[in-house]
Amino acid sequence: MKFFVLFLVVGACGLANAQSLEPDTDNVFYAFGHNPDRLVPLERQTATIHTRAKFVGIGATAKSSSEFKPGKSPVRLSSNATEFVVRSPLSNSPVDFNSFYVLRSLSPKGSKRELLISKSHAFIGVAGSSSNLAEGELPITFAKYGEHSLKITPAQPLRPGEYALSTRAAFLNLFCFGVDE
């Protein structure tokens, strides 16, 4: 009987420790690995901002984008194992977490990945510019995780491709990963 009680106590402590596995630093994103006792650090990237212009006849077009090298993230996840955790100073507040955190798809462009920031055009006497701050954004859900963290789950399964998690205001510092079949 004592052995059975000891087994239950040790088992319950093990489950509690697995649930309380949290990142040490705020706003750093991790994936849950195949082993529930391990968090997988995502690829931390600082973007290079590029603006390109093309002149065509009597007009011009330009685009600005955040670019990341190489063309694929070294952190690879399977499409059925894409749940994430972030330690957040907001985790115990009643805020809308979608106002602070975002998942974006990145467009592969040869040897780099990019996130479009703005487009502009100019023709004789006419010019315009547009910025879509929701470019590549994908819906995500949040759940409380441990004492100070949030569990992030994509609302739909992610297709194979390149992705990044970040705070909503970040176009420069992203946590990248790729999804394979």
C-alpha cells in the first residue's frame, strides 16, 4: 500500500513538473517537442529591411520587406505538432492576447524568406503607398500555460512552409520555424 501511495505522489509530481515547464525569458517563443518535457527553441532572426524600386516607362513601383536568410529555417516541425509557448508579462491579465502576439507566414524568395511591409507606386503626377500590417497573419488561439506563460495554437493546421511568431509590433525580431508534411 505504501508503495502504491508513493507511486501516486511521484507520478503526480511528474505531471505537475511537465505542465510547469516554462520559458525563462519574456517574449521568447518555443515549440513543444515530441517529448512533453522539452521545449524546442525557435530560430531567432533579426530582419534586414530591403526596399526595391522598378522603373517602367513613365512610372515606378517599389516594395519594402523584411528579409531573413537562409531560405528555410533550420527548426523544422511536422504539420500535426505545432503548438508553442511564450512567457508573457501579460499572462495573468484579462487582455486580448491577439493584440500583442502574431503568427505570420513568410514567403520563400530563393535563398531568403520575406515579409512584405509596404508597396508604393508613382506615375506622372500620381503616387501612392500602402502598408498592410496584417500581411501574412494567421489566426491563433491562446490558453494559460503554467504560472507565467501562454500556449499558442494555430486555429487551423499549418501547411508546409515557413512561419514566424513575434510580438505584434515586431517586423525586425522574429522567431522562425518551418513546417514539413
